[in-house]
Amino acid sequence: MAKQPKTAISPTREENYPEWYQQVIRAADLADLSPVRGCMVIKPWGWGIWENMQQALDRMFKDTGHENAYFPLFIPMSFLEKEAEHVDGFAKECAVVTHHRLEPGPDGGLVPAGELEEPLIVRPTSETIIGAMYAKWVQSHRDLPILINQWANVVRWELRTRMFLRTTEFLWQEGHTAHATEEEAVEETNKMLEVYADFAENWMAMPVIKGEKTAGERFPGAVSTLTIEAMMQDRKALQSGTSHFLGQNFSKAQGIQFQDQNGETCFAWTTSWGVSTRLIGALIMTHSDDDGLIVPPRLAPAQIILLPIHKLESEADVMEYCENLKKELEAQQFGGLPIRVKIDNRDIRGGEKNWQHIKRGVPLRVEVGPKDIEKGGVFVGRRDTGKKQGYDRKEFVSIAADILQEIQQELYDRALKLREDNTRAFNDFEEFAAYFTPKNEDEPEIHGGFAICHFVDCPEMEEKLKPLKVTARCIPLDRPANPGICIFTGQATDKIGIFAKAY
Amino acid sequence: MAKQPKTAISPTREENYPEWYQQVIRAADLADLSPVRGCMVIKPWGWGIWENMQQALDRMFKDTGHENAYFPLFIPMSFLEKEAEHVDGFAKECAVVTHHRLEPGPDGGLVPAGELEEPLIVRPTSETIIGAMYAKWVQSHRDLPILINQWANVVRWELRTRMFLRTTEFLWQEGHTAHATEEEAVEETNKMLEVYADFAENWMAMPVIKGEKTAGERFPGAVSTLTIEAMMQDRKALQSGTSHFLGQNFSKAQGIQFQDQNGETCFAWTTSWGVSTRLIGALIMTHSDDDGLIVPPRLAPAQIILLPIHKLESEADVMEYCENLKKELEAQQFGGLPIRVKIDNRDIRGGEKNWQHIKRGVPLRVEVGPKDIEKGGVFVGRRDTGKKQGYDRKEFVSIAADILQEIQQELYDRALKLREDNTRAFNDFEEFAAYFTPKNEDEPEIHGGFAICHFVDCPEMEEKLKPLKVTARCIPLDRPANPGICIFTGQATDKIGIFAKAY
Ligand SMILES: [Zn+2]
Ligand SMILES: [Zn+2]
């Protein structure tokens, strides 16, 4: 075997976590910078992961009674003027279309022409435009509920961007629902949080904490925002999906009214909920190691890569063996779908090829050479553990799905262990502050984690959190409120919060 | 049964075809106008058709070796300045982003702020931005071919818009490939035309003529443009998909260069190909009748709708029967996929409900009432023929897929007959002109069709076509060139063309 560097990714996580993240993306061929400031190109391997995420989520949305639709990319500026609070949150940094034509300029270049009477905003989120349509569609209680989801691109003008985590344009889904009663809307908000948690844990193999946001972290205009929060390997939190109960705030601003069964005119109760390509960032930072990406099998565009090893004279035999093996594996089901198998017969060095698939995080690599054929065997490398093992071919086919499931579980367990090892309860602010303070302030080492403590949601807390660069992540839903003392103010409180540095 | 108007759609096709088209869209609940000029909202039933189109095409693209990726929404203005010919075609009417912030204005409203150094164009098509990336990715002949497709929204500022056919924002896929040899790129161009023709005929049940565009109708910058052309029921042509051989024109403008096996630097050969939500317009105008939409079964979001008919006391029995019937039907395969069945148990009048599904074009409506249950039967209405028939329940389950296939075929046959009945060969320009002139010039009746004639592609032809509002649709691929006389110029020529009025 060719000599390889100790790890494929340099720097390692310990050495420089942010730079490691960028290098994993590059080495896995997930995405590339584009010539457009803050916008990235999602390459086929990255897109394949997103497609699998979309398909799984889309099925879950449909199973919970939702339909897809599509609303315009542009929002008239006047729509944003209507909603002061929402605008404060979203409309500040956005792409503004002011002209609808290009004309030849004086110096041979082009200049914008045809100024619009009213500027258009490229949607940063679609509440206002969707709300305007719902106001038109809803007349009677018979028109409710409306349970619509949209897969779309959105734009928020970001000053500091990072691939998948914060880009000017990103892709997401946004669910927007309208209901006749508060109870139904609250139920919807909770239901979609459960869908997101289910997806995160069972597809992404990423444990999450379900919770409610504090006032300061709420979606602008929402009555309450539910969130799933995951811990990355640098122990920072990443908000991975949110579900908002909007009360009647948006329906009042947008005039979503209906006649109820008694003929009375009421405002609808609305929700919205979304996840984005940010989930790919979460996936990378949850599972990858110093050799590159590790993709949870259920989301891997290829779950098994077959690597034919041959000299010219043995190529036909090896390829035939691989083609047959591929068909046999594809006839097996993993997670209710046929196993996804690819053959890589590109004409490049075997060592290099093998490393490419390690860096891309393919769950299982299967080498097949003339000797394997003689023995009727295969030689299998597991991405999660790095272990390599020979199998009888038939045996491998019959247990391939089980191995994939083992990997899926192993990744989840590892991530959960990391989170549990780095979650601490605090009763004392000094200890809390020390937890979030790196020993090396110039080049901070990986430190901190999730802190659990009693708190009172107040300006004093915010003041004490700010210098630590820590935020309240959520009030966890699975911890019953119980009496205690706020570590920020010393006041009695029964609120418990999760605090962390966050992406 | 409640009394119904003779036809559900008013006006009929004969009375006013363009208005009929709008009314079909409204009655089928496919789409709605939005508050944004020229942009529409695609409602769930319309989106469901698009989803089915996407899934079928996506599978075909993948089966022909393509991968999906995603490129930025925005294109720097300077990218368009580089390519004079392409810009003439596309960059004139487009959405121009000039600012990246909104700030409170003097009168309490918002004003654009944060002017960009270089304006950004919302992509009208992505040749330039994708080309820039390919130039970066391609170094060696080993990096070729690149076979990438993108599903995306694009914007072209249209003055006169019509839902699905011409909207400011629309959705499409754009394939962009780069090859080492001209031969390979030409082969790719042809292959994708075949994919589009296959999709149009076998999924949309829409017969198409495959052909090459004349110089005047070519994609700006292309060496040749292949097209599929379909005839709508008003006998106008609708260009339904195009596949462009771009030669080295774009690779030279964008610097897509590679070292070949001999170490020489060469420019790549590129192609692009696309279809859009316009196909939904084509589907509507190919199959619908004066009662509304007819969706070809393979693309229908629901292929069978079950309509429970019950009084309150029989509801449980009828619903149980329907749920079981649904499961039995879903266990059957049509076109390689499980049959798609929905139950409509909404609390609205039966007659109204039935008409809703007629207007939406659901292929089969199945009424189930207490009497049907007693007999172990179902009562089935076919959307294409309007025929209604009782079946034994088991029999219906066993032949449902066959009936769907019959409908699919029937729709294709009808559309083909319409085209054949309205296609004429011409040797004489006066007859040609008369063919394309309505008898009633104020309110033109449906007239004309496809004209086949010999022609020489020249300005004189264009001059004679212009007043007739007729264009050369294509040089059909399946008609071997043979000697004849151009009906526009009297010159000898072996070129044969299809001419028509077109969308
Ligand atoms: Zn808003
Ligand atoms: Zn161009």
C-alpha cells in the first residue's frame, strides 16, 4: 500500500477546528466557493446528501398531511413595511432588485436600466407573501387547515459566511400552516418539532435536545419558537431546525380571516417551520474525523462503493464479478430502501482512489481483486471504525444491511456520548464562566459544552452571557420545571435552560 | 344529481381558447396569480404534477449518467458583459440586484441601501456561472466528461405573461455538460433530445416532432439547437424542450480548457439542455376539454379518487370499505410505481365534489355508497371518455392499472390524431398563407396547424412569415432531406421545415 499521511485532513480537529471543517468539505468534494460573494456551489456528492435529506423529510411531511406548493422568489418591498417586528429580524440585510433591464453603457459594458416603481426583495423567508395568498384563499372554516410546505432558495445578505452554515443564498423548506384554533396550531408546532427530531436522530444519527427558545432567541413575530439543538464536535451548539407558533400575529398583519361555524369572523392561527442546507454543516461537524467526512448510511448517496482491483488482463472478470455483486447488494433493503451501490472503475491509482472514498465518507468500501474472486470473497473497509475484514461474498450480501445499521447506530452513539461527556449542570456563575473560557485565549482550544442551569430570562442574564459569547439555547422540553436559583441573578425560578456557545 | 352547466369551463375552447386556458387552470386549482407582477403561485395540485414530472425526468437523467448539483442564483454583471451574443439573447430583460440592505426611509417606509459595487443578475439561465466553475474544475481529459444537471428557479423579465407558459420566475432543469471531443458532445445533445421526446410521449402522452431549429430560432451562442415541438388543441406549436450543442463557443468565452492525452491544451465541447414548468402549460393544452383539466395517469398526483357516499349512520362502514379498497389499489403497480389513490371525505355536496375532481382531471373517480358495499361493487367514472361503469370490486382492483394504461394511450392517440388531422404539406405560398389566416380576423377562430414545406433559411423567408405570425418550428429529424422548391423564394433546396404559429 502507498504511504499515506497519518490523517487525510490537515489541520486536525484539535489543531484548528474551523479550518478542519473547510478542509473536510474540500476533501469530500461537497461544495466549492463561487465567484458570487457569499454563495457556494453544491457539488454532486453534497447535493446527493441534500437530495436524500429532502426525500426523507418530504415523505415525513406528506405522512403528516402536508402538501407542497411554490410561491414567488420576490416580495414587494411594501409587504415588509407592514410588519415592523418581522422586518427588524429579516429585512435588514437582503438582496434588493431595483431594475429589470441591462443596457449597453457608455464604456461598452452594461448598466442597469428600467427602474422598478417598487423595489422587490429576494425572499429571506416567505411569511409575508404566503400570508397574502392565504388571506385570499381562506374565507370559511372549511378552508382550514392549510398545511403547505415549500422547498425553495432564500437569500440573506451575510457579512461573514461559512459553507453550509451561513451563506448568502441557501436552500431550505418552509412549512406554513393556518388553523381555525389555537390548540390545533400549537399541536402542529409540536408535531413538526417531533418530525425534525425524528429526522435528526434516525436519519442524520445526530442526537438533539428539543426545547423552547427564550424571548431573545425567538423568531421575530413568533409567540413561541421550538428548536432542536445538537452538539458539534467542538462542543458548540448548532440550532438544526425550528418550529414556530405564530399565534394570530401574522394573520392579523396579513388579514387571514375566516367565518367560523357560528358565522363569526375570526383570525386564523398560524405556524411556520423550517430546516435548511445548514443540516449538511451539522452532519459534517457531528460525524467527521481527521480523515474526512463520515456520512450516516441512511443519507449516503452511495452506501457501498465497489473498488475493482485488476490488471488489464483480469479486468473483464473483475468487472463482471463487481456488476453481479452490485445487483445482489441492490436487491437488499436497508431502512426500507434498496441499498445504494456504486462501482468506481476510474483509471487512477488504487491507494488514491481508496482515500477519496474515505474522505467522502462512504460507509463501506469493498475491494475486489482476482484473489478475492478465486476465494469467492470480498474485502470490506468500514468508514466509521476504520476496520477492514474479509467476508465470504454471499455472507457479505446477506449482512450488508445489518452492517450499515450498525454503523448508523455507532455514529449516533458516539455523538450522544460526546454530548453527555460535555454537558454539565451548574449552580454557580463563576464555574459556569470558567467552563466557557478557553485556557489559551489567543488560539482557543476546544472547550466548554452544554451547561444546564436554572435561570430567569432577563437583561441581567443577557449582560452576563455576552462577554462569554454564550447564548441560551433552549428550555428543554424533557426536563420538568423544578424550583431552583437563577445562577445569573440569584432569584428563585423554576426555569431550566441549556446554555452554550453556538453556530 | 344536481343540475350542472353543459360544460364546466366557460368559455369553451371554440369560443375563446386563451380564456378557456386560464379558466381550466383556475378550475383545476393548479395555480394562482400572485401580488408580484408576472409571478405565479403553483398550488398543491399543480405542484404535484410538477413533482411527478421532476421525478420521472430526474430518473431518466440519472439513468443516462448525469448527476445533480446546485449553482448560485446570482450572476455578477461582468459575466454577462463577456459574452456579447449570449447577452443579446438573455440579459436584456432580467432582474438586477443593486442593493443589499433596507433602511427606514424619511416617510416611515423602507428604502434600499448598501449599494453593491457590482450589480448582480438573477440568473436567466446559468451558462456563464456554471462555465466559470467548469473552467476551474477541468484541467485534464480525466476530468471530462462533466455531466451535471441543476433543478432551479430562473427569472426573465417578461412584459406579457401567461401562467405556466411565460412567467417572470419559472422553474426548470438545466443540464450542462462538457466533453473532450465534438463527437461526444453531439452525441450528448442527441441523447438528451431523445430523453425529452421519450418523456413527452410516454409520460405526458404528448406526441412531439423532434427537429433542429433554423438559424433565427437557435439558442443564442449555440452551434445547433434541437427541439421537441408539440401541437396544442388550438393547433399552435409549443416548443417543449431544447437540447443545444454549443461547440467550443462557450468554453472559449469561459476558458474551459484541458490537457488531452498528448499533453496538448484544448477547449472543451459543451452542451446544455432544459425543460421547464412550461410543460404543465403544454400538458393542459394538449389534453384538457371543456370540462377542465385531464391529467395523463402517469403524471396525476392522484390517479384514482375514492368518493365515499354516505349518510351519517353509514359513514363508518363506507369509510372502512374505502380504506380497504385504497390499500388494495395501492398494492397494484402502474408504470412501475404503486397506484396513487386518495379518499375525498370532505363534508361538501356530492355533486360539487364530483365536479371538482372532473375539473382537476383525476383519471378515475370511484363512487362508493352503501348499495355498492352490499353488492361488493364500485361505480367508476373515467375522465378521458366521460364513461361511467359499475365493476365488481375485486375485478376493478385487478384491472385498475390496465384502465389507467388505456387512458394514457387514449390521450396520446387523440393528441396524435389532432396533429395528423392538422398537418399539411404545401408547395404554394398563397395556400400556405391562407392556411394561417383566420376567417374572422377580429376574433380569430381556431385555424391553421403545422405546415410542411421546402424552404431556404433566408431573410426573404423571414419577411414573408412575419405578417402571418408564423415561425419555422424545426427541420424534422425523421424526414430525410430531398430535393424540392422553397415556397418562399422559388429556389431549389433539399431542406424541409415545419412551420406554425407558436406559443
Ligand atoms: Zn413578515
Ligand atoms: Zn452566457
